[in-house]
Amino acid sequence: MKRLLIFILIVPLLSINAQKIGEMAEERPPEQFPGESWGLDILIGEGGFGLGTFYRHQITSKVNWFVDFSISESKDDREFEFIDIFGRTTVIGKKNRVFFLPLNFGAQYRLFENSLTSNLRPYLTAGVGPTMLLTTPYSKEFFNAFGDARLKYALGGYVGFGANFGLSKTNLVGLNVRYYVAHLFGDGVENLENNFRSTISSFYLTLNIGFMY
């Protein structure tokens, strides 16, 4: 009934030639955000949690270049955790803990800039760079094992997609999914006894928290 009354009131107005419908409001241009940002990455991967940091610099309204660095544990797909009657966790046949430390340089491309509101800013991202893999003996206590740490080197990179959220011009909050691949130089890493991995690959869900300026 309410809609019918509104319709009855509007139709006569449309038939009056002396009055004109007002012009449509101009479309608001996309929000402009500061061109530089820095912050923290919190990674959740197949091997557990990780931490990282990033710096981004805007080239155009759609393209940023960036550098990022992170550290997380990398596990062999064949690792199996066993919990004994005392609640202690061990991995049968595990020789080393392996930590994944990639340094990447890359670009981020914003999608749908003119189609979506600035509150949601999706993008594609890709990076490449040197990667270090640090191994520590599993037989030793976690922190004491770093006294026997060894480094191996690789070349790697990732591709991914994600989005930044909100209209704040100072605080950056985003979420993205990345697929990392790294190939080692020389011998691979030995998570499990006599099982060497020369190619490391993993998916990560990454939360970005930072500042824009």
C-alpha cells in the first residue's frame, strides 16, 4: 500500500512538462591513499605460523612495487607427529627443523579500481628473490639447537591475490593468499632422515597490518 501511494504521487509530477528531473549526482572519484606503506605480516602456512615485514611504494594508482621478508617453519609433507602417554610430541624419523626465510621484490596490481568502492581494494601480487633455509637439529631443544644452525640458499618467489580493507588514510589492514616456490642450490634440506628436498613449495594465508604515509 505504501509503495502504491508513492507511485500515485510521483506519476503526476512526471507528466508536468514545466518541471525537469534533476541531474544525476556526479560519480565520486576513487579515494586517494598515501603512496608509501610499511608493516607486519602474520603468516599461516602448511608448516605453522610465521612473521614478516614489508615496504610498499606506489607507482600509479593501480601499481605498487614492494619488498618483503618473512620467516616461517617448513615441514616435509611426510612428517607425522606422534604424542606419547606423557603428552610429549615427537616426529618419527625427523632429523632437522627447517626455517624458510625468503626476501622478495615484486609488484602489486590493483583490480576493479573503478568498479568497487575504495573500502575494498583487491589486487594481484607477485615477487621473486633470494631465499635462505636455516636448519637446526631436531634432537636438540628448540633454542639450544640454533648453536648448530646451518644455512642453505635458494632462488624463489610467489604469486598471490588479496585485498586491503577500510578507508583509513593512516592504518593499513589487508589479507592475501600466496603460493611460494623456491629451488635450492646444491643439496636439498633434510627434514626427515635421508629424505632431501630440493624444491620448497607452500601456500600461506597472510594478514597485513601496517601504516600508510
